[in-house]
Amino acid sequence: MASFWQNLLWHHGHFLGISWSVWKLLGWGGNLTFSSRFIVQWYATEKSRQVVVPVLFWWLSLLGSLLLLIYAFSKTDSVFIYAYLFPWVPYVRNLIIHYRHQKAHMDCPGCGEKIPPHANFCPQCGARAELAPQNIPK
Ligand SMILES: [Zn+2]
């Protein structure tokens, strides 16, 4: 049994059988970052019992794809470069929309909880939402 694990971890004279370099570390870092976003999204969905895409999902998508793009450029592989050249656009756009929406929330004058934009009453305590100066439509 020890020989099975030893063979799995140390294969052909390399850890995991991979010929490690700085580029391999960067590429595997990108792989692990990019694939960890699925665990984050799955956990958030199971926790709230509805489909949820947490903001961490978009940060992991952006960072993972950026690392994989750098790795792809180091390999000068056009297929791999193209695969990670444009996905950052929706990741960044989703982050901008998320933070813009978060900023538009108001603080409840009753309980202090965040009130969604355009809500007239606090969903927590029912207090009437007062428009902060930056939220008053012009
Ligand atoms: Zn409230």
C-alpha cells in the first residue's frame, strides 16, 4: 500500500510525475484557482438552497484565467491562448455590476441592515427607507 502512494506522489523521479518549473507552478496555480470556483459556487448554492453565484466565483474566475493565459503565452499555444484571451470580459463586467449594486444599497434607519436599491421599506424591520442624498433620482 505504501508503494502505491509512494508511486502516485513520486513518479519517474518527479513529484506527481510532473517535471516542475516556475511555469508549471504558475500553470497549476491557475488550474487550481480556476477549478476551485466551482467548489465555491456549489457550496454557496447548497448553503442557500438556491442557485447562487458568489462574488468570490468571479474573482477566482478572473485570477485563474489570467494565470492560465500567462501560462498559455509561455507555451505559445494559439488554442490555449484563445481559450483564455476573452473570458475576463464577463468576469470583470460581473464584478463591476456587483460592486455598483452593492454601493446602491441603503442603510436602514431602523435596524441598520442594508436595504436593496429601490426598496421603499426595510425587509428586516419594515422601517420606511429614507433616500440618501446620492440615491435621490435627479
Ligand atoms: Zn431595518
